[in-house]
Amino acid sequence: MSFRILGTGSVVPDRSLSNNDLAGMVDTSDEWIVSRTGISSRRISSGETMTDLCVKSSLLALENAEVSPDELDLIICATICGDYITPSQASLIQSEIGATCPAFDVNAACSGFIYALDTASAYLSSGKASKILVVAYDSLSKFVDWTDRNTCVLFGDGGGAVVLDKGDDLLGINLTSEGNAEILNIPCHNESPFGSETVTRQFLQMNGQEVFKFAVSRIVTEMKKLIQNCKVSADEIDYVLLHQANIRIINAARQRLGMPEGKFMSNLARYGNTSAGSIPVLLDELNRNGTLRKGQILALIAFGGGLTTGACLLRWDPAK
């Protein structure tokens, strides 16, 4: 017993920031950004709170699943940057949608959605829950140094949600973590007069080359592990949904795996890297535009700060 996905939902902020817009802010150009990242624009929160957008995603997923908030047994939100340090973002969602169940956050950076799915699967398998709302949303525009062209061009805001029920559609899942704060981090704000160091700048810091090497290597490793553990062939996988970080990462991993380009779904050009939110946004778009068909097998693989990875193989069968 694991889970099945009953419904999906996603929301991105209204404001679109194009590469040409960024060219007026830092020394860059549309050609420079597209050639190095595959990104043409990204969405930036402007006036909307994280809670506003998470609630909209949640309600869309609940509507798609035909589940009411009072039927939920648990809410899990995967995020690194809620509206508050406390209360949790999940608790705010719970209150706003009118649910009465427990709620908590999971922080695994860009792998957060897969980590949350694994946590939800454990609750469902143990019988402690029957219906779970998983929300994954990040707003990294809060932490980007908008004077650094190497990082500010990469990130956007957005996320989505899924409603889970008991089922057998999760074929396999694997999580990893390699403690490493050097390659990718966001410093903690600290103004305590008793601390040995005061940190007032919380800009995201990243070693792009090391992230690239880590990401490509782990995608290949995790895909091979899914294929072996789930006893499926690469040909049986209909679509691959990778964390939408950089088109060069996606292409390099695909080439090393020797899989057809048409199996790798992407909306990176329109949204950039939305951290934990990238896979659920992509999943919801594929669900709503009719790309996904009952019985298809999907591979979801994410990588991010930690350094973490999350990978799962699932059968798309939301309407049993």
C-alpha cells in the first residue's frame, strides 16, 4: 500500500520577469541567459504572499480531486521560505482552506516535493491517514542577489499541490542526503548580540559548476536505481519530470541515460527554477493539458541544497 494521486493544482505569481527585463538590471542579455540556462522568463511574487499562492494551489488540487478540506487527515508543505519562521506554512494553509487536520513543513530544498511524497506514503501505509494534501512552493526571489547575474537569472517563484489517497501507484521511491553547505546555501539571518558572528545578508550562494556535476551524476544514478529496483525498463517509462533547474543539466542527464528527448517534459523556459515547486507545477500542467494518460509510468527526480536528491517512479492512474 502506498498512494495514488487524486488531483493536482498549481499557481505561479502574476508578474513575469523576462530576460530583457533583467538586462536592464544587470550585465546580461536574453541570448546569454537562454544559451546557458534555457530560461526565457520567470514569475516573481509582487503583492502576493506565499500563503495566498499556496492556498490557491491547494484549492485547485482539492477541486480536481473532488475532495473537501474537511476530509483531509494531514497537510505537508515542502518549502524553504514560508511567510513565517513559525507558524509553519502548512499550518497557515490548513487555516485558510478550512481544514482541521495536523500540518507541518518539510525542508529538503529543491527535492522537497519528493521528500514530502515519501513522508505522505509512510502515513498512508501505516493507516494513520487516508487523504493527504501535499503542497510544494518556494519563493526564492526573496533570497536572490539581484545584482549577481550568475544567480538572479536562474530562479523564479511558484509551486503546486497534489491530493493523495491510499493506493498502489507509487512503484518506488528513494531519498538521499549528503551534508554539504559549501556548494549551495542561504545564510541564516542573525542579529543576536550574543552570537560570535552577525549575518544580515541572506542571499543565495551557489557554486554553479559543482551543482551541475552533482545534479547530472545523481539524476543518472537515481534513474538507474529506479529502473533496477522497480524492475522496469527505460522504454516502459513514458515521461521523465526532472527538477527544472537548467536546460544543460536536463540535456546532459538525458544524453548519459540514452533516453529520447520527447520523454523529458519541461516548462523551464517560462518559469525558471522554482525549487521544490518545479515538479508539481509541471505535473499539474501535464495533467490539465491532457498529456498524461491512465496507466502511464512517470519518473520524478529532483536534486537540491543539502545536498539532497529525491526520485520516485509512479503509475498515473488518478481516476480508479
